[in-house]
Amino acid sequence: MPIPYLRRLTGKERTAVSNRHLGYSLAFIAGAINAGGFFAVDQYTSHMTGIVSAMTDDLALGNIGLALAGLGALLTFICGAGCSAILINWARHRKLQSEYALSLMLEAGLLLCFGLMGGTLSLRTGLFVPVTVMLLCFIMGLQNAIITKLSHAEIRTTHVTGLVTDIGIELGKLLYWNKTHHPGQVLHVQANIPKLRLLSTLLLMFFSGGVTGALGFKHVGFISTVPLALVLMLFALVPVLDDVKSVMRRYWIR
């Protein structure tokens, strides 16, 4: 990929186009991690609604161990989102170009660890759940916070409930019959076609990533996440190197 494109994709200066392109890529990766990770840990790790619902059921049925496992997954997801917010604000206060790329680089590093050490990590437990579950939940929280902050909450990539709801809303507007055909009128209902196209593409990318991730885990195992980690590193590399060069220039000037 050309360096200017990568700089626009994950750099500090954002555009609607770069947000969309990054959103599509991250939706694919999230789908691959979520569906593929199910083969590894027997649990979807981005679906906090399902996890919280399962916790309430487990508590009602007296399955305290399972409820605590759900709590562990929930807490690590929150920690991932919090870590992303800390990194982004830390970089923002220092006017770094890698404001968002730092979190992406951390996600890439953690995903690489999962791919190379997943078999070993699955034997260890922390916060009531296997470390592999904690790691994937942390990654999902991290990624969701990244795209939420850089797109001002317009794009989500790690779960599809909101996407499908918004697609339904826009389709409802599209099918709505206006008695009059004057778009300027207050009560005129009109679908947001660019938004519908964005949401549909994000859903398609998440689904495609899910199929790819599931097949990868089925036939290759943990190592199938390594290419995803390398792609994330490539996305984040240029803004990070820009900041490294800037720091080095200031150091030599002194």
C-alpha cells in the first residue's frame, strides 16, 4: 500500500473516506477474530449483550462459576476500551500523528501473541476465565473504542446488533410512502442512502471476516490470526514511524 494512503488511513487527520476504509478493514478483522476465536475458546468475545444475558441466567440457575467467567470477560472488554481511550488521549495531548495508530499497534501485538502462544495461554486462567478469552475480549474492547472515537461513534466494527438495527431503520425510511413529493417539507421521510451503503458494507465485511476466521481456525488453528496481526501492524506503522522520526529530529537538534 502507498505510504500516503496508510498515513491517511490511521493517522491523526481524519476524513470520511479514511474512516470508512479503516472501518471496513477492522470489521473484517473483528469478524475473523470473533467467529474464529469461537473455535479456540468456545465463546464469542465481542458480544457483550450475550455475555451479560448469560451471566443473569447463570446467576438465576446457581451457576456461580459460569457467572464469574462472564464477569471476567466483561471486565477485560471494558479494560480494553479503557486502555484505548488512555492511549488515544495520551497521544492527543502530545500532538502525535499516531493518536489512533498506537492502539492499533497494541492490538496487533496482542493478536500476534494470541496467534503464536494461544495453545499455551488456553491452559492458564485469570479473572475466572482462560487467558485466551481475556485476551480476545480485551482486543475487541480495544478495537471498538478505537473506531468509536475516531469516527465520533458513527462506525462500529466488533458487533452487528447496532448495524442491523440502523439498516432496518434506513430500509424503513426507503420503503416509506410519502403522500407528497416535496423533500423540503418537514414531514418528508427520506432514507440516507450513503449511510445505508456504509452499514451494509460493514455488515458484509464482518460476515466475510467471520467465514474467513472460522475456516482459518478450523484448518490451521491459532496461527491463522498472525496474518491479521501483520495487516494491523502495516496499517499502524506509518504514523508511528512519523512520530519516531519527529522525536529523533528534536533529539538531534538539541
